Amino acid sequence: MFILTILEGLTLLFYVGYLVREYSQQQVPFYVKLLTYISWILSFGIVFIIPHDIYYTLNDYGDGYEYIVLLWKWIYWGNFILCWLILPICQEYEDAGEFSFKDKLIRSFKNNLIIYAYFMIFGLVFIAYLAIFNKLDFDSILKVLVALAYAFGILLVVILLGHGLVAIPREYWRKAQYQKCLKSLYLEAAQINHTIQELYIQLFNMTIELIQNKNTYPNQTCLDSILNEIPYEIIEDASHKTLDIIEVRQISSFCEINKRAKKKAAEYKRAKTKWDHVCTECFLLEDMIDNEFSVHYKIRSTLRYPKTGQFGHYIDILQWLWYTKIKKAYLLSLCVIFSILSSIVILSEISCFTEFDFNILSRIIKVNGFIQTQISILIPLMYISFCAFYGLFHINFAGMYGFYNHQQTDAPSLMFGSINFSRVSFPLTFNFLQMIHIQGTPFEDVVGNMDTSSVLGMSFSYSLPILLIMASIFNFFEIYDKILQVVGLPQFKFSYTQFNSEEGERLICKARVKREREILNKVGINFLDQCEMRELDSRMIQFV
């Protein structure tokens, strides 16, 4: 028991550390990374605490029960303080365009006070409405407010599950279809290339304005700080263009342009990094498709070094087997497993909020022994958490906040995501306990009963499975993204493309020729055979 608990704790610590390193930009301050790490530990660690919670509840171990109660208190109040006090202040501080510590802190407090003032005014108006028109006393009003807060959390969990339960199996199915996956990458490449061009023009014009103001008003030292945010190659290009411009428009707000420069520069760098990774994925997929039925049993490519040494030939064969045969079967197997798990979760959610007994999840969970309890609860719980957090990791508010791997997520986005992880984790826990029909847990002793049906009525409970089914259908047919595109809000989509695959294929082919040239400059042409050289020459003639 003790060894398994230690292993779970170490797994959590190392995995969260890996996630923070994978997503946060290198220039993100250390304190932001530390706060993100602590917040994610508190949010994701719930997955490993629930099996202990359930085990000690059903087996009535007094010391263990009290220990879990104490642990839940630390997590609850830690999440509460981070979510409603520390993280919002840090988010606004990092997002501010001011230059000094004092000014950025004042801006952060000011923005947060405005938000809290709006919430307070709305809350007071709503309380007055309940007291006057519904004749509710203070205790009843308090119950209604708590129920509404819990209902919002449960509603958010249902919407996120509706996305993740469909998107995750579909993602692995898509990856197993190499041709379709390559076509979608071509679409993404065209989108990224367009984004890079747009951002370059915006940063270029902004840099011209900054350089002209610097030359005209040399005493404005803050201009150097703003220019340091912009990539060097854009400053070089803009410095030549400024010679042709006579009229100079003085900058009215340095804070606003500094904030805009930081965001645009981060988006530009992020798009360039994503372009490199998409190109690499496309090159690999093209080679996998071209060599799927190779008689040499190896991936022959102008972008790959041949393996040398005694076992080089066998490594090439194993690599060919993995990419062309085994990997596809592996991805399809994961798609089937995740589809089954998604079906089980959807049926369990429906039975959780209705009188229909489709709850498969409560039947497969065994709580006879400690190890058996851990395994039977951890597997479905980790998948449910994965589905819920998957949507938060993939939804992007273009120009504002979003998660980007390969160390491309800025500090405000890390804070924004941590706040939402904290808000989702406790409703997610209660939702899981509802699905497996377990009550009287240490979690409920600390947080309280989050059941809203006694206050908001059974109609709200019956609406949740309907909403889950609708969200799943919308995401399966991608209706949600199409609606946002029609109403002019594509920045709130989980993912989107607006270009054709032919344009992306042409761009990727040009990028491949460029990559091949770089390799030729490094290692020469000795490792290429005549057939590959003819293919390379034809590409260069056609696209260069």
C-alpha cells in the first residue's frame, strides 16, 4: 500500500513537471512556472486521491479517513486561494504592458478589482431579486448561490467531456489514416503559413513606427524595451524601410503598444516553431507512405541518414516495421479502446442524472482490496480526467490565451489555464462519485454535497445528459466549429482551417526542397542514390 502510494506521488510530480516544461516558454519567469506546477499538482493530483478516498470510506479505516479529510482540506483551500486570488493577479501582472514592477502590479489590481466589482454588483442584484420576488430568507439564498456555483462547474465538466469523449478516439483514428492525416497537415500548413505572413506584416509595420519614433524622440527610453520583444530579422528589414518614410506619427500609449508587441511577437515565434514541427511531421508521413511496400524493408528518404554499424541494417528494418505496420495497428487499437471507454462514460453519465440504469462504470469498479480498488478506479478516472482536461488544453482564444506545446505557451496563458483547471477539478470529482454511487466520503465532508437537484430541481439534472449527448454529437460532426465560423467567432473553436490542401502540399514541397538543400550542404551527396538524386533535381526544377 505504502509503496504504491509513493509511486503514484512520484509519477504525479514528474509528469506535471514534464507538462510545465513542455508547454511553458523559456522566458516565462520562474515564479510563474512554480505557481503553475503547484496549481497543476493540486488539480491533477485529485485523480490519485479519489481511490484512497473511496477505499477508506467503504472499509472504515479511522486514521486513513482522517488523513484523507486533512488532505482534501489542503487541496481545497490551496486551489481556492490560487484560483481566486494569486493566479488572477499574476495573470494580469504578466499580461500588463507597463514597464515597471509597481505600474504592472497596480494595473493587475485595478483590472481584478473591476472584475470583482462587476461580480459583486450582479450578485447583489440577484440576491435582491430572490429576496423580494421569491420571498427567500438568507439561508435559502445562500443555498441557491452555492447550488448555482456547483451547477456551473458540473455544466462545464459536461461540455468538456462532450468534446473529449469524441475528440480523443477520433484523433487516434485520424492518425492511423496516413493519407487523411497528411491531408489535414497540408491544411494546417497552409493556415500556419498565412498566419506567419499576417503576423510578419503587423510586426513589420509596428517596428517601422517604433524606429521612427525612436529616431525622432530619442529621450523615450521605453522604446528600446518594446523593440527587444520583436524578432531581430523583422527589425533588420524595417530599419531599411524607415528611410523612405517622412511622416512620423507619435505613439500615444506606450503601454498598449508594448502589450501588443509582446503578444504579436510571441504569436510569430509560436507560428514559426509550429511550422517547423508540421513540416517535420509531413516529411515523415510522406516517407512512410512512399515506403509502405518497400522491397528494401527500410525507409529510404533524402532527409534521413542511413544507419551505420553492425546493427544499422536491423535498426532500419525495425524502424520500417514500426512506422509502416505496427504503429498503424497500435493507433487503431487505442482508438477502439478509447471508443469503448467513451461509450461507458456516456452511458454512466446518462444513468447518473436519470432513472435509466445504464451505469456500467459502477459495476466494473471493485473495492474489495486496496490494489484492486486502485486499479479499477484509476483506469476510468484517468480517462475521464483526460477527456475533461483535453478540451482545456486544446481550446485557443486566438490573440488572447491558449496552450501550445514545444515550449510556446506564455505566462498569462499558463495562469489562465491553471485557473480553469482548478475550477473544473472539484466538479469533476463530484461527478465521478455520482457515477459510481458512493456517498459519505471525506471529499463530501470537506466540500459538501454538490448535488443541485434539491435546489434547482430535477429538470436541471435531466438536462445534463441531454447536453452531454448534444455536445458529443456536435463535436462528432464538427457542428460546433461550423456554427462559430458562421457567426464570425472562429477564434473560439477547438481547431480550425480555412485553406485547401493543394496550397499546403505546395508549401510543404518547397520546405522539403529547402531541408534537402540544408542536408546536402552538411553531408554532401554521397548517401543519395541516383534515383533519389533525380527526384531531388526534379523537385528543385519545379518549385525553385
